[in-house]
Amino acid sequence: MPYDAVATLVSTGDVPLDGVDYYYPGVSADAARDAVEFDLAVRGAE
């Protein structure tokens, strides 16, 4: 699962971190948080 797909899902505010596993069963809330943090870091580096 691409990190940016998870980050986008959460960043819209429609899906909380603990709800990501409904859409992506292999992604825990901790992994979703990491994806969001990584996405922010990548965007900040641009």
C-alpha cells in the first residue's frame, strides 16, 4: 500500500487513523500515523 494513498485518506479528515484498517486491513493506526508523518516530511522537502 503506497504511503501517500493512506496519508490522503486520513488527511481529508473523513477517515480517522483507527479507521484506515476498514479500507486497508493490513494497515494499523500506527502505520497510518507513520504514513501521514512521512508524507508531511516529503512534502516539506519539496
